[in-house]
Amino acid sequence: MPAKDGGYFSRLVRKLTSEVEDLDAHDLSEKSEAGGAQRACDCRSGQEVTVLGRLRTVELCPNTEAATLEAELFDGTDGVTLVWLGRRRIPGIEPGRTIKVRGRMADRNGRKVLYNPYYELQTTTS
């Protein structure tokens, strides 16, 4: 009997032959959708958005007088730079952490950016 497209065997073969990063991106994308968030690749400048993903990097960017905390969020489809103005550190905002953020999408040098987003730290599940 032929395997149906998207059946168990097809998914197993895809998992065994896919790159770990591709599988991680796919899993993140599915979690994002299940969590009621928008896909970052579909978000446009000026829109109010909710994005769920994993923080890849977090760094302090001291610019003149006001420090800025920046983080890169990846949801499996695209990256979004999160910028908290005047912040040096935020407890729980660390690389590898999964968070849900809300705010108005902006564009900075061709990159998607959320300034001072509202955020929810997500609990980790095994």
C-alpha cells in the first residue's frame, strides 16, 4: 500500500534526513502558530503583531547616554530584533529563552524591529 503524502513514514524520513536547524525552525514555527502568534515572515512594518519564538542573542548596546538592550528573536520563519530603550538588563531575557512579544512592527535598515515590546516569558516544557 503506498504511503500517503505527509504520513508517518514520510515524516520519519524527513526527520532522519533533515538538518537539525531545519527541524528546530519547523518546531518553532509550529509552536508559534499553536500559541496564537503570527509568523514573523508575514509581519509588516506598522502592524500590531504578536510573535512567539526563541531568543538567539541578547546584548547590551551602550549608545552615548542611554543604554539599549537588544535581542534577536527567531520564530522558525524569520528573525525580529527586540529593542528595550534605557534598559541594561531584564530578568529572564537570555539566549535560548522562549518568549511571546507584542508591539508595533518597525523597520530598521531592512530588519524587522519591535521597540519596547510587551513580553511574556514562556515556561519550558520537555
